[in-house]
Amino acid sequence: GLSFRSTKGCWATNLSQQCLRGSSRLFVPPSPPVNPEEVKEFQHFISLSKKLLVMTGAGISTESGIPDYRSEKVGLYARTARRPIQHSDFVRSAPIRQRYWARNFVGWPQFSSHRPNPAHWALSTWESLGKLHWLVTQNVDALHTKAGSQRLTELHGCMHRVLCLDCGAQTPREALQERFRVLNPKWGAEAQGLAPDGDVFLSDEQVQSFQVPPCLRCGGPLKPDVVFFGDTVDAAKVDFVHKRVKEADAVLVVGSSLQVYSGYRFILTAWDKKIPIAILNIGPTRSDHLACLKLNSRCGELLPLIDPPEQGSSLQSCC
Ligand SMILES: [Zn+2]
């Protein structure tokens, strides 16, 4: 079975591929049963919209078995003392990059194997029916792409790509995994618990023998093509999303507590433009007071119940 125990600021689990398959519910916070009245209101909100913008966060992926950071009791911050890597630490220190990549190498097979859940599939279906104006995700797990979403901005990048810090070359993460394997043929370590960014915990001794290859083009240091904490989202990308938000006639937040400003600012823009906001998230968010509708249900349970917005209906204020 799967068991968690705290170990002096770190945490360890007995994870095996076998028990991981049944672990999806482990990282989903408890929520009340879906309320039919709320479903009706939510359906109304979605039906009224002809240009719906959806913003998703870690909460949509917990049902795929990826823990989030901030959920009460089940999020990484609540369960453990682990905190995500800071951008400045990664850039300035080769030993920190070595530790990061060693842990990421171990976590990768599991992290990259996660599958979309019914919430991802529902949003992808809405898009294929022409009912979704744009999708913005704060997640780096590629689950929207795996579900087929294309009108998509990955606000914080994607773990499935690697970026050279010197020349900017982009390469697939899977290719780097192969280079890791070749460089570290005898290196073995067990994954001991996965974080939202694919991080795992390893001992110092394990880390120090791990060989990290440089950029094939220029020899520079490699970084996942994601925005680490303490870094900022590319200004052109922020601009682009602001434009999509302003074009929208309704904004739906799915599985985000909106604690991180990079996502929160778009909700402020929507509020400023008087665009109705609905929030689907288990637990309070930073924008509950700005939303005309707040639902505390599981994303994968509620979204598939909704018929995508009907064309031809006109948006009235629901707030
Ligand atoms: Zn390079």
C-alpha cells in the first residue's frame, strides 16, 4: 500500500507503479457531493457564454494523481516541508541544478505517464465543439495537450520541454531522459514521493554521483521549459492572455486557489472589464468575492455533467 511519513523536513513514501494506479483520489481534497441546484446554475452560466475563457490550475490534475501545492491536508505544503525550487537558486548553482535534475530524472517516468482525467477531456470536447474561446493553464504537466486541447496557453511552460539557459534551444524532455540514462548507467534510486513539478526526494549521496549533460548545441546548462517560483512569465505571453481575456464574455476558473499572481491578474482584468467569473475549486480562493458563482466540487465530477455552451444564446448578466 501507499503510506506517507514525515522524515525531518523531508518525506518518504513507499511508492510503486502498482499502487500508483489507484492513487488518484489520494491528492484530491474532500468535497461535498455535487448539488443539482449548483449544477443547474453552472450550466446556465456556461450556456450563456459564447466566448468562454477557462483558466485551470493544479486542482484539475489532482484527479490524475498529481498532488497540488496548497490544498488543505492533501496538498504538498500541508503534507510535507518540501517547497518548490526557486528560479534564482537553479540559475546560480550547478550543485542545485544537479540535485534538481537527479530528482527529476527519477520522478520523470511516473510524472510523464499521468493521464488526463474527465475534466481535461471535457474541456477538450468543448473546444472541438467550438464552445471554448481560449484555455489558459498554470499547470506544467501537459495533461491538456494529452487530452487534445489546442487553443491553449501554458502560462508556466511545460515539463515536457527542456530549455538551454545560454542559447535558448528547446528540446524534448524525453530525449534528455535518454541522455541521463546513458551518462548514469549504474545510477539507481527509488522515487520517494512525487511533487506537482515531478520532483522527488533523494539523499545527498545519491545526488552527488549523478551526471548532468549540457546543451548539445552550445554546452550551456539545461532547465525545464517552465517558470520556476521567483521567475516571471514572459511579457508577450502575459499580453497575449490579457487580450484573450478581454475578448471573452465569461471566465471560468477550474482547480486553482489563484494564490499565484501570474494567474490571479487575469481574474482582476476580467473583473475590471465586468466579465462574469465562475470558480470551480475545492476550498476557498483569492477571488471568491469576485465570482458570481463558486462551486466546491471535484472538477472531474462536475465538468462532464455540463453541456457545452449553446451557440446563439446571448449573455445576460448572471451576477
Ligand atoms: Zn545551448
